[in-house]
Amino acid sequence: MLTLPEGDADFPGRWRRIKSLFTRQVAALDPLLEPNAKGEYALRQRRFWEHTIRDDDDFSRHFDYIHFNPVKHCFVPRVCDWPYSSFHDYVRRGWLPADWGGDADALRSGFREPIN
């Protein structure tokens, strides 16, 4: 069971601080990176939605979403082609088959519009 420091359940505040520190560090390293008219850098998603995982099925659905996201956004044709994914650990542990998620090109061939 996860325990929080007493009186500290400000998850949005923590994420805001993490994102702010990350952005400042990246901006300091890259002189070509410039803020927009609002003074913001386009490095990360602005929004944050807190969601408590309810059960094993909910956890599984969220990880399926995370693992398939690079395919959904057309970065790679197959889940296994995205090198930065925890999917590879899932395969090593035997939790998912290496061909999980199929092949996006094969999936797209059955539709008139691309999958996005």
C-alpha cells in the first residue's frame, strides 16, 4: 500500500513542479528552444488528470493504452518497434506476446481512413 507523507496529497502540485523543473533544465540546454506568446515551451502536455487505478483490469487497460500509443500516433507500425516502451519488459517477463497489438499497416488496410 502506498503511503503519502502526512498532509501531502497534492498530486497536481507535484506534477506541476516536476514539469516546471524539467522544462527549465531542457530550455537551459537548448538555446534554440523558445517560449510561445504565453511564455510556455511546447515540451509536454499542459493538462494533468489524476486517476486512481481501481483494480487489475483498470491497470491492464491503462498499460495497454500506453503500450499501443506509439502505434496509434503513427510513430511505429508495431508496438514492439517502439524502443522506449515498458512493453519489452512485459514480453521478457512473459506477460505479453512479442506480436501483441498486431501490425498497424495490416490494421489500416481494412479501413478507408488511417487509425489516429
